[in-house]
Amino acid sequence: MDRTAPMAAFVAAAGFAAEGVISLVHHTGDDHWGPLSQVLNGAYALAALALIFVLPTVGRWMQVNRIGRGAVIAAQIGYAGMVVESIVSAVHDGNTLGGLFFGGLLLSLVGLLILGVSGVIAGYRRWGALLPFLGMFVGIAGGDHGGSIITAAVWIVLGVALLRIEP
């Protein structure tokens, strides 16, 4: 297994935790972002970027089939779209490519759901198969109320699980 994957999971957790905490104390509008809004945006971009690197290892950890591996790629593409949108929005001081972010969010959610179902069907580590999807779903649902703190907790749990894999 990839030994950098647990670290990437912890980086994602840190990014989601920072975003969740900031969203509890600060509202970020669509434009004229101040420093906290920029940090929130950057924390989310860092978390999404880290997930691009950790998801293939999560798929191998679950021992998913070809459909599950395709779902990993779909989720990675979705996260890549959100990273690009976050970078562009940071440069333009506000939400610039909202459609790209929304499309990336939908693609990542669908990819994570299919990955989770593939993991449950595979029968290995069923306890963790749906965690990435559920963490992201709760994070989105909680939005401005710190929902990403739950997403962070999911990636801490998965990071610890990935640490326990024999090399």
C-alpha cells in the first residue's frame, strides 16, 4: 500500500477541520473575500487536493472491483474540478466558477457513493466503505454550520486505518 496515503488523509482532515471551524465563526459570501474567507477557501482546496491522492489507496484498501476503481477516478476528477475552482476564486476574490465547483461536488459525491457500494459488495472492511461518502454528504449538509468537522473526523479514522496496513 501507498505509505503517503495516511498522511494525505490527515492533511485532508486538517483542511476540512479548518474549513469547518472557520465556517462556524465567519460567513463567506460570493465575492469580496476577506482573509478568513480566503483561508477557508484554501483549506478546502488543500483538503480536496489531498483526497485526490488518498482515494486510490482507499479503493485498494476496500479491495473494490473495476467499477469501484472507476468510481475513484470519477471522485478524483470531481475533486480536481473543485480545486481548480477554488484557486480561480482565490485569485478573483470570490466565487468565480460556481458551476465547476457544483459539477465537481456532484461528481465526487456520485464517485464516493459508488465506491462505498463497491466496498460493501466486496465484503472487505465494510465498516469503512461508506464513510467517505457519508462524511462528504454530512459536510455538505452542515455547510455553514461546521459540517466539514464531521468530514475531518472521517478522514482521521480512515487515515488511522490506512496506517495499520502492512506495507
